[in-house]
Amino acid sequence: MISPSQKAAFLQALRDELGEAGLLSSGDLSAFERDWRGRYAGRALAVARPSATEQVARVLQLCSLYGVSLVPQGGNTGLVGGSSPDESGQQLLLNLGRMNRIRHIDGANHTLTAEAGCILQNVQAAAAAQQRLFPLSLAAEGSCTIGGNLATNAGGTQVLRYGNARELCLGLEVVTAQGEIWDGLSGLRKDNTGYDLRDLFIGSEGTLGVITAATLKLYPQARAHMTALAACPTLDEAVRLLSLAQQVAGPALTGFEVMNAFSLGLVRQHFPQLQQALAPSPWTVLLELSDAESEPHARQVLESLLERALEQGLIDDAAVAESQAQSQGLWHLRESIPLAQAQEGLNIKHDIALPISAIPAFVAQTDAALMQAVPGVRLVNFGHLGDGNLHYNVQAPLGLDPKQFLAQHEQPINRIVYDAVDAFGGSFSAEHGIGRLKREELAQRKHPVALHMMRAIKKALDPQGLMNPGRLL
């Protein structure tokens, strides 16, 4: 623990480096200290807000010198408690929001270099201004940042076609735990010159170093987007519809989301102003095609797909968006599910990945086990069926206080869900990361050899253990 005199010297050194605007050490810091879900509320020693990579390096040098642990933070939209300080008041929170410049766009190379504090939506807009597409897209894109997206290897709605954040990054700039700057901002798609350090830092949740900039892949913009909702009688039919869509549309299929009846029922209850184009159905699929040719061609492909799905009994009904506004409205339904859940009260969240073929059996078995364990429990099941990622969340029975439900049932419910995930060959963390929330699960469920190698990497790159301690490992 840092002494009062060392704390004063440390903060003064930071203030000298960052200026008054770059260091917050008094007043209300709760916007930085509390996570998005309101589950973790810590107390920071101070909040450092550097505006350049060199300042980040100096901050880490000072942390190393004074033995102060560091918690990197982007847009503070994470869901696993990975970017909020603990309650000790001894951790420096490093917020990268002031590092928000687009450094370079190379149209011919289809790359964009952005600083870590760039908001995802702004990166998308910068690419669009050059008639390019940056395809990473998720509900928090108006406030999450590129650094956080890469630190957690974010997924989103277009992984089916373009991959996770890892697949969209060609190079990184990183400040090490010792305060050294590694410039790996290569725009190369082929570079076999040793270990892939980029992939080491992506998904490391700030435990190995601080990502300060990234070179990202861009793609040609599609000429047409077609969006539709389809009602499926069972989850088996939804999986078969996915196979048919991949067969008919090929790489034009960019999104394939699934929502159970209860999840859309919550949206209907809490956001009645949002029009739902289809009557309630056991399962509703939201699918999107992006076409490089023309809107008539995309419409023809989509209508052919839906006609064949109706003939094969895979869907009972469908609605096709006739305009961009209608398309956005369909996506808004999907993106409103987490907000409706929050309105309903605290819930037990699971961000899981499974082989797509195993999803119907997993859901049937796990639904039954949970309903037997907690009669009346309500299941909010939705997510990215196209890449096997479900948000399999558990809401309290009607009439039971959500806080009491969470305190009493979170551990046994997690055990039921994660044991089933293991049995079906899945992962208990698909796109949200580990943070503090799933740290103990990782210790119990990750292969011992893998944990040993991870700890060895951590020890080699962060020997003082100052980088986001207590998260991930």
C-alpha cells in the first residue's frame, strides 16, 4: 500500500506530466468508478486521462516506480467488471477517452489507424466518409471505444461474415507494463517474423499492457442491405434456417440473430412504442444480407430464401424491411432486449458459445434443469446464432425481488448453465471477456496447462503484477 507521502509525490508527478485537465484526484469520480451494469463500484486513487501515447508511457513508468497498480478503461461499457477499480482506493484508473484521433486512412490498403479512445461509431463514420466499411458493430457502439473492443476481443452482430475484433485488426501500438512503447502498427496482411504479439494483447483485458492505437481492416461498402424478421416454430428450425440462408445467400449473409418469445415480450412490455412486425412466436430470427450488386438483386435473394423456408416449414411468417428506417427499427428491437432486461431488474447474465449444431439440445436441456431448480424462473435467450453465441440470461420469477434472487441463486444457476456448456463442448465466455465476474470460473474450467502458460506470459510481461490485477487471472 502506498504511503500518504508517496501518494502525494505520485500524484504530483502525474499532474506535472498530464496537466490539470489530465488528472482527476478529487470530486465526484463515480462516472469512472462504477461499471455500466452498476454491479461494481470501486474507489480510484485518481483518474489519469492522457492525451498522447508518450503520456501513457510516462504514467506506466511512474506506476512501476511507485508500485501503483493500474486499471485501463475505454468507454466503461464492459459487462464483467474488468475496467472499474476495486474498493481499496489504491488503484490508478487510466481512462483513454482523450486519445480519440483517427491518425491515418489508407484507402488503397483498406486500413484505418485509430487511437484507443476513438468511439466505435466514430471509426465507422470515418471509414464511411472514405466509402469504406469498418464492420464491427454492437449495441454500445455509440460509447464503447476501439481500445476496449480490442482488449476484450469484442464480437457483435457481423461476426458471421467479418469475424471478431481480433480478425479486424492488423497491428497495434502498445505501452508495456514498464512504460516502453511498442510500435506494431503494421498494415500488413502477411508478416511471419516471429511470435504474433498483436494477438497476445488482443483479448488480454489490460492485464499485459495498454493498447494505445490500432490499424484496422476496412472493406468495400455494400451497395444494398436487406433485413427481415422470420418467425420459427422451434429452435431446431432456426438452426436449419441458418444453414439454408448460408446456402442461398453465401457470403452476403452478414447477420443472423435469434430471440426467444420472452425476450421480445420484455421489449413489448417496457418499450410499447417500438412496433413489432410479427406476432409473438416461440423464436424470431433477424437476418440481414449485404449485397455488392444492387438492391433488386439482394431483395430477390432474400425473397427466394424466405419462400424456400416457408415451403420447408422452417418459418411460419416473415416481414421484410422496405426502407432503411424499417431496417433500423428491426435492429432496434434486437438491441432493446438488454435495456428491457435492465428495466425488469437485476438478472443473471451468461455470454456463452456453443457449436451451432448443439444449441437446440443445449437450450432444451438447460431450460428444463433451470426450471426444475428454480420454479417460475424466466429465461431471456437471444444472441448471435450465426456464430454460435447466445446471451442466455436468467430473470427472477415474478414476485421475487431481483436482488434477493441474484444473491440466493446466482452461483447454483451459473453451475447448471456452465456445466451444460462444458458438456456440449462450449465456452462460458464468448464476447464479453472474463474481468472480475468470471475470474473464478476461468480458474476452475480452463485447462490447467493453458492456465500455466497464461500465468507465465503474465509474469514475463508484468513481473510487478501492476496491470489490472484481480481481473482475468
